[in-house]
Amino acid sequence: MKKVTIELVVGVFMILGFAGFSYIAIKLGDVELFGKSNNYAVSASFNSVSGLKEGAFVEIAGVKVGKVASIVLDPEEYEAVVTMSIQNGVKLQEDSIASIRTAGIMGDRYISISPGGAEEYIPPGGEIEETESAINLEELISKYIFNTK
């Protein structure tokens, strides 16, 4: 009888530990379960997205409001089309500007959105027209080093 009780306690402890580990992994991994989504998609086209990765943050005034869902190449325009997942409570004006920025000198790239002043908002599935591409630091430095005036 005592052996069955110990095995039962150990079994319950293992199940609770596994459930706790699963909960933490889902929360830290930012995984959506059962298609539950509090976000809407907005896209933007950039000439260069050098260093930007899927899952990168989207910020407005330094506050995280979404993340980069996908990055694909437009075969007709040869531009990178970035699809962002924005929180439902955040409304973007039609004249907002999306810029690719770097966190620190050598940090990760993220998208910073500067809100506009228009009265109309971008609908779900809409596009941000005004963009600023990533600055290529190596290219900028080489312009000054190898400048032969």
C-alpha cells in the first residue's frame, strides 16, 4: 500500500512538472494555441531588409506592438515585402512610416513605425506605403574610406 502511494505522488509530481514546463515554453516561445490571435497583418515594401529576421520586434515610440511575420521577395519589383503582425488595439494611420532600425551599434534589426497624422487608418491586410530601408554600415564606411576625390 505504501509503495502505491509513493508511486502515485511521484506520478502526480511528474505530471505537474511537465504541465508547468509546457506552460513556460508556450509563453516564452510566444506560441498561439488553437488559432487564437489578437493581431492583424500589415505589409510594407523595402529596398533592403539586410539583417532583419522573422520574429523581429515592431515598435512604436519604443513600445513593442507586434512582430515580423514573414519576409518575401516581390518578383516583379525586386523589393522585400515584410508582413507584420500588429496588436489589435494599435491603429496605424495611412501616412505612417516604417523604418528598419538597429538596436544599439551592432544589435538586432527591428522595425520602428512613426505614426502619421491622417484621419484614415490602415485596414487589416493593408500596406504601409512610406518606408525607410536598412542602412548598410559596411557600404557607408567604404564610401568614406575609398573616396577618391
